[in-house]
Amino acid sequence: MAVVKPFRAIRYNPHRIADMQTVVSQPYDRIDEDLQARYYELSPYNIVRIIQGRTLPDDVLDRPGGPNVYSRARAVYQEWLDEGILIREERPAYYAYEQTFTVEGTTYTRLGLIAALELVDFDQGVILPHERTHAGPKEDRLRLLTTLEANTEQIFVLYPDPDNAINNLVRGAISGRDPDIDTVELFESDVRQRVWAIGDPQVVRAIEAEMAPKRGLIIADGHHRYSTALTYRSRQRAAYPNAPADAAFNFVPATLVSMTDPGLVVLPTHREIHSFGRTTPDAILSRAAEHFTVRPAPDLASTLQAVNAHPSGHAFGFYGGPQTGFHVLTLKDGVSIPDLIPGDHSEAWKKLAVSILHRILIAQIAGVPDSGIEDKTMIRYHRDPREAVANVDQGRGEFVFFVSPTRMEQIIAIAGHGEVMPQKSTDFYPKVISGIVMLPVAPVERL
């Protein structure tokens, strides 16, 4: 069963922070150096100083006391609490989290519920991953979590609710009320972010009851943070074997969104290959012709249109620079995907566009080694395809593959099989921003 609880969050003090836009941010893994600098300039109290602070030349990462980004994050966190920049809620609450945004001319509203979600091992089938994780980010997040003894960001979790019953409960609880937070975040500045605290005991009990029998919840974003929270929980249980079930370290803060929410949007993530140099763009097109129909395209827009129009997602865009130009590679009828992708993955997994892209086009045809993908030394991931094209034109990249978005029914099917997709198979838009709530998880904390 899925267990959710309200919690006494640590939040920014509205009497000290006049404009929430200055303190919220993208999740840590979306923050590069340029965006980090912009957040630093926005406010001395921006959450980036805790979740993704600057490294300094004399940092010693493996020394718990620092100096390092983690010890500075702890100092900043405690300082803000002492100064009243951050405050602790007096009573436990859920939080309604509404995001309104526009994609390709259509306006959507996505409704989430922020709650403390009980951590469950994946093999129990209550909460499932859908993408691969890497060791580096998990080690980084574990150091931060251990140093702070607080979960600073929510993971993003999808739950089955065909009738959107929980959405209806949440909507009823916030109807006619002004939001506690109404802002936009710097990077995704076209997204309106609104938050309401929900503390009514009757509503709290009704939400818990609706969520309790659910299984097959899927992590949309935050796989590394969820895995980190599991590791932290295991260590705390070993250190405090008599701690009760409601110990806060048994939970992780999550934004829960119904799989049938009308505002659920998944975008594609395109792949730029760089620092490779072993296969030319023209050679890739020549090799691809064995299994793909290769057709030139006049520009990026027409390439993307052809890729997105393919009913099974088995059309891919390619750009190899101004001399090679744009092409659309469509898998030929009669090609046996299972024969080209060995291994014990399900047929559904092998037919995913991202699986074909990584296993056939990138690995076999382009010849990019798995190590260069795994450690990200040869690949960049892009939401905006224009950035990838610009990198190739400027000599920073060698070629780009464009892919269609993974569909929600595919995500549910693959996770239900107990499989995980290649990394960056999905880009749920917009991101769940950081700086809304934090969950203290020190050994003494209870929910």
C-alpha cells in the first residue's frame, strides 16, 4: 500500500521573502554553472546555495566536516533557520501544487499533491522506477542528505487514479482560497507556480484513505534522490533499530500527480554526441541505410515534424553539421528489432524509440562506446533541439539525434514489467521546482 502523510515542512518565511521568484530554482540536476550564477545573483537566500552550491578550490569532498559544498549548505541552512528566513510549520499539512503552462499553443494545468511518501523498496511493487540511475549523483545527494539531515527537494511521482478522485479532494480543499505561494521560476519563466497548504483533518484522512490501496506508483523525476533516501533510511534504521514507523527518515517529500491528470505532458530529450571523432556523419547515414530509410529534410522544423508524426515513434532526426544537413531516419518495415537488440529485455522495451536510438543508432551504427554514454563524456541531452544544432554548428558537438517523446502508456507498461528505460527517456514538463518545502529527517523527527 502507498502511505502518504502530512508533515511539518520547513518553508521560506513570507514575512522575510517578499518575492518567492528570487529564492526558488530548478531541481539540482537541471542547474548548470550559468544557471547557478543567475540564481546566486537573484538573492542571497536562493535555495541553490543549499541544493547545488558552488565548489571552491580548497574543498575536500570526502571530509564530513568540510570545507565543501555540503558543509557550507549545512551552515547556510542553519543560519537561515536562526535568522527566520526559513521557518517550521506549526502543524502538519499537505500542499496542493498547481502549475499552469503552455506547450505549442495549448495551455495546461497540472495539479500535484505534496506529501511525505513512505519509502518502499522497489521489489515490493508499490513504487517503481522507470529510468536508469548512475552512481555519481546518488553519492552526491547522499552526502548532502546526511550532512543536512533534511530532504530539500520533492521527487515527482505518478499514481494511478482513473477517476482523479484525489484531485477532486484537493480541488475542494483549496476552492475559493488565495494561494500561499504564487510565483514563477527564473528558468521555466512561462510556468505559473501556485501552492496551498491543506491541514483540514477530514481532508487529510480522505486523501490518505484514497491513496492507501494504490500500487504501481512510478517515479517520474527524482530517481537518484529516491534511491538516496532509501540508503539513508537503511542507515538510520541500523543506527536506531527501535525507531517507530512514523520516523521521518522512513519518508521522502514527493509531489504526487495522477497518471490521468489532464496537465501531464512529456517532452522528448534529444541527444548530441561530442568528443567522439571515430565515425563521420556521412558514414553514419551510409550505415543507417541498411535498416532505415534515410531521407534529407530541409530544416530542423520539418525534421521534428516528421519524427513526431510517426505513429510508433520509429522515426529519428539526424543533423551532422551544415555540410551533411538534416535527415530523417525511419526504421524499415520488416526489420526485426529484437534481432538487432540482444538481451533479455521485453519486446515492448526493445521497441521504445529511446531503446532503438541508444542500442542501434548510437551504439551499433555510430559506434559510440557505452562508457561514453554512461559517464556522459560523449553525450549531451537537450530539451531544446536548437541548442544541440548550435553546438554542432559551432564545433562543440559532432552530430545530433532527434527523438519523439515517450508516451505515458509506454512508461506504465515498462515500469509494470519491472524494467527501466535508458537514462533521459522522459522529460516531464514542467519540472517540480525547489524551494517550496523541505522535510527534516533527523533521527528525532516524527510525522
